[in-house]
Amino acid sequence: MADKGKKDKGGAAAPAAPPPAAKPTEDDDEEEKEKKPSKSEQPKDEVGTRKGCRRYLWEFKDSNRQFWVMGHAVVKLFSVGCLIAAMIMFTGTAIHPLLTLIVTMEISIFSFFFTVYTLAIQRYMPFILWPVSDLLNDLFATVFLVGAVVFAVKSRQTMPMNYFIAVILIGVAGFFAFIDIFLQRKHFKGKRIKKNVLVPPVRKEQVKEKEVAKPKEEGKPPAGEKTKGGEKTKEAEKPKDAEKPKGKKGGKK
């Protein structure tokens, strides 16, 4: 028994030490990098799924690119510059208050559109048709400024040099507004009016109800028609005739 105890004690060997952990190789590092969620690639010509500051930065760059490349910014800057110079030339000369009103009004409207397009505010207010509103503004600005020139010439018999230069600058500002009308026409080329614009959109609940109702109707073939297996569908069960009462055994009394 003692020998067996010794053998048992000797046989119970110490647990083997765990193998050393394998060092991460370069291939494992590359796999881990690939597994990490990377930012979704966004389209260059559209907003995509950008949100927050990323979206505003994209809208800001895209709005300024279109505003300057298409020439709207340059034309509006020239118009505002000419009108400001005309107001400076009018200082020290008696003029009709209507001229001052027209010039200041056009300066404020041109500055408003310049600020809107520069800060990309129009991208967050799609319910306003900005190309149409800008086109109408240019049209009315041309009419008002040309009218101001005609009124300024007729209201005075003698024109000092500074007054004459101011009238010419107002006419130049009206000419640039007229050029902007043709630049705005580029927004409407190749665009058609969408049909059924005034039709209210269908709710998602109604669409789901229709989709659920269709398969139910298709799954129930009409009564009397054969199914795919060749068996007829069960028609509506008719009420069975009442069983006739059996007569009593034996003859009549």
C-alpha cells in the first residue's frame, strides 16, 4: 500500500505551463485596421449623409463655388460698388429724396442676396425658390435704376460734375443687374415641371396595408376553381337535409 501511495504521488505530475502568447505580427495589425469601422465615403457632388458641421462646411464650399464660378458674385459686387460710389458723389449736392431711397433700397437688397449665397443660407430654406426670387430682384432692380436715371436727368436743368458721375454710376449698376438676369437663366435650362406636384404624398401606413392585403387576396382562390394540385377548393358547406323520422315497426293498428 505504501508503494502504491508513493506511485500515486509521483504520478501526479505538476500541470504543464501554458505556452507563451504569440506576438502579434504585421498581418494581424493590418487585419485589425481593416476591421475598424472607417468613415463612409461621401459623394463629391451631393451632400450624402453628412450632418452637423460637416454638412455646413460642404454646403458653404459648394454654395460659394457656384456663386463665384457662375458670375453672380462678381456682378452683384459691381452693382453694389457703383451704387455706393453714387451715394458718395451725391454728398454735398441737393438731390431729390426719391433718388436716395431707390439707391439705398437696391444696396440693401443686393447685400442681402450676397450674404445669403455666401453663407449658404439658401441651402437650409428650400421652400423658397431662390433662383426665381433672384431673377425677379434683378428685373425690378433694372427697372428701378433706369427709372432713377431718367428721373435724375429730368429733375434738374443743370448738373454738376459729381451729380453727372453719380447718375452714370446708377445706370452702370442697372446694366450689371440686367446682365445677372441672363446668368440666372442657366438655373432653368434642362429642367421641367414635375407632374402631380400638388397631389399629397401617400402615407407609409396606407402602403403597408395595401401590400398586406394583396398577398391575402392572392392566396385565396375563388370557390369552384382548381388549385395547383388539381383538387377543387371546398365550397361553402350547405346545410344537410334533416333526417327523415323512421316509421314505427309493425303495421297500422
